[in-house]
Amino acid sequence: MTSLPGFTTNFPAGYPTVQTRGGAFPRGSTSSGGSPAGPNPLSSPQFDIFDWHPAYQSCQRFFLDRAQHETSVHAVCALINIRLPFQWTQNPLMNAAGPLSNSSAHGAYNMAWPPQQGPVTNSRGDPPLAWVSLVPFIRRLVITGMDSPGVMHGFFGDDWRKGVGPLHECERRNYLFAAKSVGWAKVKCQYDMSPQETVTFLKPLQDVQLAEIEGAEKTWSQWLAMEDWMVGPRAPDSNDHPEDTRRRQS
């Protein structure tokens, strides 16, 4: 394992803050949390799921093969209290090849059933990639204010903007919605995972741009309309402000 230089933390105003001064998580930018602000790419008519998926798999492979073995990533995950795949007590994932078997009788990796003749490949002829969801890690970085572009790059690699950027933006918006929906204690419960992986602290959303807030307002207005069945032929004007929707519902 290698240590990426320059990684430091401090705790201003009661919250841990990751600093990335030319060090542990390079290639940062000043965009909104690293994802493009504005319309949600997952709901955009230009979003191509088949173009996106290979980039997401690239992020999975980087995370499993490299990032989870970096000392700097260990430090962040220890602070935000989330296990890395190689630390899982059942079927730990050391790399993208697959989970380690608990029984030596089954060999180093889980065996496919029924037995396959020759190497197993996907439709492109590549070896199969072990599946792990990156969403729990994105969520934990978002709610602790550690989802800076540098840290996202350090966790998910060069393809992070295309591969996990859309999910990152969704989770930032979800965090805004959760904060608006319920109080702090219930928000924390929503982000707790297991008794061993509870949220240690919540931090207000970081590096928020006006376009991101306005996009969240528009989507929140649509949700308020949904709560009152104002969808389809009853849908309000798309240019309405959330307060206008609330007044109509009252």
C-alpha cells in the first residue's frame, strides 16, 4: 500500500474537513461538489445509460483494485466510519476479480454454477467484474462534506465524473431533500448503515452553487405536486416556484 502525500485533516467549527493541498486526492476543481450543476443528468434526455455504464464499471474497478488499498482512503473511511470491501466480514472483496471464499475447499474465489468451460467473459470479451455498489460510499462522503472533487477522484479514479458524477449529483440532491423533509435525528437514521457503521457526524452540503439549489427547488416542487396527485394532466406549470405549488395545495 502506498500513502498519497499531503493528506491532512482539521476540525474547524466542530466538523472534520479534508484538505487536499496538492496531495492525497489530486485533480480537484471548484465545481459544485465535483458534479456539473444544473439539470440532473440521470433525467436528461441526453443521458445514455449504455454510454455511462462502462465508465461506472471503470470506477468500480479502480475503487476495488486500487483506492481501497490506499492509506489515505483508509484514513477517510475510518473517520466517516464505513467499511471498505476488503474489510467486510463476509465475502470480502480484495479486488475486482471477486469475493474471497471462506472455505478453502472452494478455492480462492467463489465458483460459478453451473461450471463454465474456459474463462468466463462478458459480452465484450472482458473478464467479469465483481459487483459492489458505490452508492453507500458516495452517500457517506456527501453527508460528511468530504465529497470534494479531489476526494472523489481518489476514491473512483479518472472516470469519476462520467461514472459516478450523475449518482453523486443525485445523492447531493437527496441530502437536501432529506434535510427539508425531517429533523436532524431522522436524517441521521436514514444514513446510518449497521450498528458498526453509524454516521459519526453530519455536515451541511458543501460547495453548493446557485444552479444546484435552483435545480433542487424545481425537483422538490415536482415532488410536492406528486404528493397531491398533481401529475399528468393535473401537473402544474414547469416554471412554477415551489411556494406557488404549496399555495395551490393549501
